[in-house]
Amino acid sequence: MAIRANCLARGYSGVRPELVQLLVDCLEHDITPLIPERGSVGASGDLVPLCYLAAMLIGEGDVLYGGKRITAGAALAAAGLRPITLEAKEGLALINGTSFMAAYAVLALQEATELAYAAELCTALASQVLLGNHAHFAEFLERQKPHPGLAASAATVRTLLAGSRLGDPDRRSGPAAVNGFRELDVPIQDRYSVRCAPHVIGVLRDTMGWVESWLTAEINSSTDNPLFDIDADLVHSGGNFYGGHVGQAMDALKLAVASVGDLLDRQLELVVDEKFNRGLTPNLIPRVADHDWAAGLHHGFKGMQITASALAAEALKLTNPATAFSRSTEAHNQDKVSMGTIAARDARDIGELVAQVTAIQLLALCQAADLRGPELLSPATRAVHVHIRDRVSFVDQDRRMDGDITAIVAQIRSGALRNVSSF
């Protein structure tokens, strides 16, 4: 609604100011149309979804108002607003454009921004609880491969690791060989899901940079058709409604987000697997004496790792590019379409899945930190551990954990984890 009002307020769409004002009034009174997610190919923009927005302004269809589903006419009346009677071009101006897909895209980008930081937080925690090599994130390395996203990601991980007493901040080489070779007690190089994390998250960060630029242009454009050149007294018919930039941006963003989800799933496997977690318990179960009757009774994070793997796989499945599936519609008038709306919906779906993977990994990392000794964490990650423990307790025996995931997803999306770990 805000994007559509902004588009029409630019003054090139041939609508009256009162139409834009009614859109703004509906926003201010929290009257929102109920719009189906599906049904747009992103060609003449979002014709089908935006019809529901237009219907609200003329008092038709259903809306949410005061937390209830009621008719648009009743909601407008309750707010002291009157439906508008559309004049020439105004109906077309309301439904012709990219506002629906752009709104989805902005929300997907916002979620990706928080996920990028949360993934760097997971990497810093993983490096510590796995007693890893913090030198993998040295500034020297990023200077030799100067992608801005890579540099930003590595710098964030370094900051989050500062002051840690878990892992090695300066492990750059092994001891000298004796008799031709030496088997190291401590590996020099961590596995790729930790060592190369800034290279994966950095791709997402760089993608977000140009996606933000494209979306900023899109939501500040006139995206309907035809448009009016008042100074030249001309009407121009064109294709500004076409969602190509949104579609391409979302296909790229969703792939980068899904790749981060896959990265965190691989980190989680290292943390729960006693073959790789360097002395942590199998599946992060509480430590018990061998003779204790509870030894082997609990499954710890086994089910959580299975769930994270399933979520990551589903996210990766959705990365198929929507923009590659153009369809000819409207009797071959719309013979090449953007599929931008579907791409944007995919990006939001993938963001939701990866947020859940990230939450599971954070819960597992906090469990691992408790087993190592949370007082040994860096100050930044220790603050996150405290914040999470205020909401989710240590897993001392098997229990339902779906509510735990939901609680931490909320902390990721709100930016709370970023706030508590900033010093």
C-alpha cells in the first residue's frame, strides 16, 4: 500500500490526489486488504493481487480491521472514510505495477539482512565451541581477495571472537616435522563450513548490496501504464510495469540465503557429531558418568539436526529460478513475463526456512557453550548466550523444542541478537 501510494504520488499516472490520500488514510487506520499470494506472473505488474487493493478503495472485498475480517465498506465507515468513485485511468493505475512483488522483495531483503548477521554470529560461536582456528578470519586474508561482502563478514566474525578463551587466535602453522612427518594433535585448518563462512556469507552481503539498490529504484518509480508527460502534453505507453529487476534480484537473493542455510546446517553437523566436535558429547547430551543409568537415554540435539537438514534441503529446492519460467498469457499480449512475484515469494519462503535453521544452530551452539563453559566465550557471544538462555533453558533431558525454535526465530528477525552482541 505504501509503495503503491508512493508510485501514484509521483504524478505521472493520471490519478487524483484524493485517491492517493485514501490509500494513506487506510494505512493510518490500519485497514489492510486481504490479498491472495498467488496469481501474478509479474507482467503488467501484479494485476491480480492489486485488484484486491483497488477493491478496498471502492468499498468492496474483505479487509483486516481491528484484528477482524470485515467488509471494506464497513471498515471504511468505521474509520470515518468514504469509498472513492474511480475516474478515467484510476482503476488501471491502481492495479498495473510492481508494488506487490516489490513489497515482498523488501521484506525478503530485510530478513536476509538479519540472517547474514546471525550466520556470522553462528560462525563465531562455532569456531569457539569447536576449539577452532580464529586466524582463518585474519584481515590479511580478506585484503588478498577484496570483495566488500567478504571483508565485512570476516570483520564481523573477528569482532565477535575478540576476547575469547575458546579456540586459538593465532594458529597459523603446525609444529616442525620429526622423522619426515608429524601427526598434529590440533588441526591447522578447520572444515570449510567454518573456515570459509565469510566467503559464503560475503556472497549474500554483496548480493544484498545491489538488490537494495535495485529495490530502491523500483519502489521509487512509476510502474504503471500508460504514463503522462505533463510538460510535453504526451501520453506514453510502455512497459514500466514489468517486474524483471525484482525477479532477477529475488532469484539471486534466495540462492544466496539458501546457501547460508546450507552452511549453517553443515556447521551444526560438526557440533553434534562426536567424531568432529573435539570432545563435546554426542548430540550435545548432558555429560553423565559412564555408569549412570541415564547414559545413552537421551537423544539431545539429534532430532534438531534432522530437522535443520530437512529445512535446509527444502530451502535449496526452492532456489530454482522463477524468472526462467516465463509463460505466455493474455492471448499472447503478455508473451514474455517476469515471474517476479513468484521469485519474491520464493525468497520470503526461503528466508523463513533459513531463519529456522539458524535458530536451531544457535540453540545447539549455546548448548555446546554450556558444555565447554560459557564463561570462556568472547564477551559479544557471551552476551548472546545469556540473551538466549533468558528465553530457552539448557537441554538437560529430551523435551519438545519446537517452541524453542520459534522463540529464537523471533529474536533473529527483530534484530535483538545484533543489539545484544554490539559493544
